[in-house]
Amino acid sequence: MDEISLEDLALLDVLKRIDQGVELVHGDTAIRLRMVESGLIDDDVDGLRLTTAGIELCKSLQHRVAADAQVEKIMQKRAVSETAKVPETATNGAQQAAAQG
């Protein structure tokens, strides 16, 4: 499974800021317009708010980030396990060679 893209992480960040009522910065203007056009947010006199589609996308991206983190933990545990096994085998081989020598 490929890791979540930087573009998706940036989108998640903007969605979360909108959901939390944090004012967007000037550089977010282009993405804000694209999000309005795609139906992810509403931008009216009441300010910015997520639409149902925006909420669902935000949840989906959050699940993806969590899944990626879980995969990373599993891969790290496997790497540690494999690394721990290698010296054991090397030690056994060295002990056998010494015993034969």
C-alpha cells in the first residue's frame, strides 16, 4: 500500500482547519476555491464550513493517516525482530566454527 500523498495531507490539513474554525491564510485561496467548486466546503456570509462530502473526505483521509501509521509500526516491529535474529544466527555460527577449530 502506498503512503498517503503530500497533496492529500495538505488537503486534510485545510479540511481540519476549516472544521475547527481556524482562519485560512492568504496562500490557501486557490485550494479554498477548488474545494468550494468540488462541493467540499460552503463559503457564504456565515464563513467556511464543511459540506457532508467534505466531512466524509476528512474522515477518510484521517483513517488513511491512521492506517499508514499502523503499517509503519508493524514494519518497524518486523525490522527489529529480523535484526534481533541476525546476531543470534551469527553468534551461533561463530560458536560452531570455534568449536570445530
